[in-house]
Amino acid sequence: MIRLENVSKRYHMGDVTVVALEDVSLEVDRGEFVVVLGPSGSGKTTLLNLIGALDAPTEGRVFVDGKSLSGTRQSRRFQFRRETVSFIFQTFNLFPSLTAYENVQFVVDMGNKPNSNGTAAAVLRDVGLNERANHFPHELSGGEQQRVAIARALATGNPVLLADEPTGELDFATGIQILELLKAQAEKGKIVIVVTHNREISRIADRVIELSSGRIVSDGPPRDGTAAIADLQW
Ligand SMILES: Nc1ncnc2c1ncn2[C@@H]1O[C@H](COP(=O)(O)OP(=O)(O)OP(=O)(O)O)[C@@H](O)[C@H]1O
Ligand SMILES: [Mg+2]
């Protein structure tokens, strides 16, 4: 469903060219739970941004559902972002003046899908935040804000979930709860791509893509086989 063909992304900063991704090709099918692993600066967020049409490659092409995202009209890219991908950003990006509930309801309203009554309350319950639903982001801890961001992504019902360090701000127990939620989404047939530099998390993936200096250095099942979430430790 997602295909990248020889994708490179370079940023020009005055005289300096930063290579964020170099000649990346990959395909991801529905139902796959993929972990993208790599050190800081290796291109993980850049890769998610290209898959989610938040950014365009310098070279190469990105296809989603057989359609090229390159060269498409702005309105089509907007529609794609609204209907196909949901981001869980590294920095949450919650609306500061909306409560947790309103942050989630906002995307439900934007999606304008039938039978969406109750969705916001249900996903907030799923991430364990029903009692904090009426709090504003500044009244929530980092981990709670992260869970609102995750609830917001789940509320769209979109088939591709892109999560950038979704457990970065969370204590171990909450992190495990979030990983279970994300994994269950893949089991329901969604594509779930989780970016992390925590190698332990990659043990529960169907597939681990490792980046180093913008290149894919390995792509396959976890080295020692897929582990159960209950076996993780960090
Ligand atoms: N908008 C930008 N302008 C210039 N350089 C950028 C931009 N975005 C990213 N880069 C550079 O591209 C490289 C890859 O960045 P990216 O954010 O994808 O890394 P990352 O693997 O997500 O790192 P982290 O784990 O720290 O989040 C880095 O060297 C970064 O400085
Ligand atoms: Mg990043």
C-alpha cells in the first residue's frame, strides 16, 4: 500500500547540504506493524513526513494506494492527509486552547464520517484518559499529552498510523499500554509505523527498518524473532 522508490531528501542550508535520506526504497502492506530504528539525525522523522505527504522528496517517488504523491495538487495532498494518514508527532502538536476531549473531537468533526458520535470519548477511554478529558494540554503531564495525541490519531479511523517516538515521554507501564493499542491497530489491518531509538521496542515489530545516516541498513523481522509485549523491559 505504501511504496517508496529511490527516495532522497536533502536540505540546503546556505552552502551546506544536509542529506536527511539517501536512496530509500521500501514497501509496506496493510496490517504490518513496522518499527523504524536509528540514532538521532538518521532520518526517521523525515521518512515519516515523506510517507505522510507533509514533505516532498528531493528525488524519487512516494506511492500510497498505487497513487503517486509527487506532483499532485495541494488539494489532493490535503485530502490524502485527512483521509489516509494520522500522525502522532514527536512534539504532540496539541491545540493549547482546546481540552483533551476537544482536541480529539476536532479531528472527528474534520473527518465528517458517519456514526462518529462517541468516538472521541471512546478513544480517550482506550488511552486511559477519560477522567482528564476536560483538561487543557498545559494541565496534563507529558505522558498524558502524548496519550491525547495518540487518541487523536486513533479517532480519525485512517488506515495509516505514523507515530514518532510515541513512548518517548511515557513511563514503562504507560508505554506498554500505548504499544498494545498501536499493535492492535495493525492487527485490525492498519499500517502502523512506529519510529523510535529504543531497540527494545523493535522486538515486538513484524518488521524492523534500521536507518543510519539517511540510508536503510537493514530491513526484516526482529533479529531474535518477534517478542510478546509482556516480555519487553526498558
Ligand atoms: N527542515 C530541515 N532543515 C534542515 N535540516 C533538516 C530539517 N529537518 C531535518 N533536517 C536534518 O536532517 C537529518 C535527519 O533529521 P530527522 O529529523 O529525520 O532525524 P531523526 O532520525 O528523526 O532524529 P531524532 O531521533 O533526533 O528525532 C538531520 O541531520 C537533521 O538535522
Ligand atoms: Mg525525529
